[in-house]
Amino acid sequence: TGGAAIGPETEDGDFDRQDAADKLGVIDSAIKKIAGNRAMLGAKQSRLGSTINNLGVQVENMSTSRSRIRDVDFAAVTAEFTQNRILAQAGSAVLSQASAVPELALKLI
């Protein structure tokens, strides 16, 4: 049958009161064990659910952080580009003025 034997039968196949009480005790013990296992599995399932939720929050936080880092990098690169462009324009202006000074000196002579 594959199941564990609950207890011995009498020779005629009947159980007496004590056998029945013993068998009910075995069944009650098995039910308590199953209930304990169910409670343990329920607690583990609850912890796994919490872990899954926490991992989801961590993924969202990482995504947000990554986005902020990209935005900061973009802002820094844009600021650096603008600064370099202004410096280049200023350099060009200084060079054009520097080349104009000798021409003015020649005009004065």
C-alpha cells in the first residue's frame, strides 16, 4: 500500500477500543506534524515574498541611481563643452585683437 501501518489488527480483523485509541493518537500526532510543517512552510513562503519585494525595490533604486548618474554626467559634459567653447571664442578674440595691434602701430607711424 505504500503507507505506514498504523497498528496490528486482532486475529479476526477487528480492532478493539485500545487499538482504535492508539490509532487515533497516531493520526493526531501525524496531523500535528503536518500542521507544524505547513506553518513552517508558510513562514518560509512569507519570508521569500518579502525578499522578492525587497529585491524589486533594490532593482528600482538601482535603475533610478543609474539614471541620475547619467543625468549628472550629461550635465557635467555639457558644462565642460560650454566652458571650452567660451574659452575658444575668447582665444579667437584675443588673437584677432593681437593681430590688429601691429596694424594700428603701422598706421600711427
